[in-house]
Amino acid sequence: MKTIHDLLHITYPIIQGGMGNISNAHLTAAISEAGGLGTIGVGTRTPEEIDQMIHEVKSRTEKPFSLNIPITVTNYAKEMAELAIAHHVPAVTLSAGNPGKLIPLLHKEGIKVIVVIASVKHAQKAEAAGADLLVAEGFEAAGINSSLEITTFALIPQIVSAVKIPVLAAGGIGDGRGLAAALSLGASGVQMGTRFIATKEAPMHESYKQRLLDATDTDTLIFGRTVGRVRRILHTPYADKLLDVEKQGLTLEEYAKLTDEDKHVLAAMDGNLEKGFLNSGQVAGLITSIPSVEELLSNIMKEAAEQLQRGSSLLKTYSHLS
């Protein structure tokens, strides 16, 4: 099996999640420059907007980065794939839909394809369709989640056992202990989203970063489950309003209106927590600092090595006792 380094030519086995319409060139480039794989999230943006973002990322770094195309979210999935080809983007991450039609188009141009999945069945389908890597995303993750609600710790080993291509773990990962755990479960690396918000280079509003610093283990909630949608967000005044609406009876149309990308941007970028929501994974409870991206990745790698060494030492102790 090829390694993440072989496939993506990155220093660390850490990639950035898509992040929708709060994705930006500054953070994407910083992550790639620091040794991870930065990712531009298409969200609901136009091809013209993404074209400009790709240009900006390439002006900031010469290192590999990815373009995340959420297939059923964007109205321009094929156009975004064509943009990736035109700009020679090294990797494309496909999520929220069937990747089958886009994979051959991208492979023809030598682009590596990462597919985000949340079940064994979808992992096997993505592998059969030609995916180079998988991101197995557990229920702990931020934003739109699978209604299957399988947690990362249970999901990763099942996916790893079911496919032959590398698997990256996502959901609830924000430090070296998370990376060490993912590797121990058989993953080849990790994808992080929420943790990258709380970095110096992330141009999100300071109230977003502070809310993450203040978050406890119970400060994320799920909205939309009653209409077959699962979105994990941070507890804010607007989140309370959303829960009240759902208790009174929520429709799919109301859900879509209340959680459109404009309201995400309103809170995350403008700091309006009364009229917009903040996506956040359960990892928020682990966030206690705002380092630079370079410091974050370096510390994660160091801590992961220490944790794996500690685990190995413990196993030797137990083996001796037996």
C-alpha cells in the first residue's frame, strides 16, 4: 500500500477538511506550507470565486493542496473539477455525493482523488470507483454529518479492514493523542477541521476562536435530526433558537433556510452569534490554545510519537506480567 507521503507528497499525514464557505486561501496555504495538505472548500461558491482562491493559494505556496467538491451542495461540481484540472491542483477531495462520474475525469489528468465516507458500504463503493484515499468521518465531526451516526473509534477499524487503499480518520481529532489513536486503529493519517479554526493564520472572527477556547466537552449539539439531517454546531444564542424551532416542528425547507451558508459566514466571519451558527466538532472541548499552524502540526507530530512510545512501553509491561 502506498503511503500518504507517496500519494500526496506532504511532510505530515494531516489534511484539512473542506470547511465550506469559510474556507480561505490564507489558511489553506499556511497548512500546506507547514507540511500538511491545505484544502480549499468549494461550498456554494461560484467557479469564478474558486478560480480566484486557487490563484491566491498558488501565490502563497508552491506545496501541494486540495480542492474539496461537495457534490450535492455545489451547483458546479463538474466545473469545479475542470478548474482543478486547468490549475493542475494535485488533489481533489470529493464529499456529499456519488464520486463515480468525477474520478475518471480527474485521474485522466493525474489528480489524486480523496473521497469522504462514513460507512463500510460507501468506502467499498468509493474504492471500486477508483478513489486513491478515503477520509472516514465519524459522528464527532463538525457541520453536516452522516445520519448513520457511527463514531470515529468504531468506524476507522471497520473501514480499514474493508478496503485496500489508505484511510484517513476524521471526527474528534485535534492533537497528537488523536493522531496516535487513529494510527493505532489502522488509519494512515488524519483530517482536521475545527482545530484549524483556532490558529493564528485562520482569518475567522475572534468570537469564533474564543468560543472554541471556552468550549467544554458538552458544548456542541445536533440540529436537524428530526428531518433526517445531522449537523453538528457549537452552542451559541442562534443555536438555542434553532433547537426551539425544531422542538416546535421543523420542515426540510426551514432547515435549509436556517442553516444556509450565509448564516454560517455571518457568525464565523462576522462574529454575529445571534443570527448565524458556528460549525464545530466535539474536539472543541480539547482546544485550549491558538498556535500558529506550523506550531500546531509540529506539536501534534511530537505528541503522537510520545503517545505511541508510551503505549508500546505499557504493552511491554503487561506482556512481562503475563
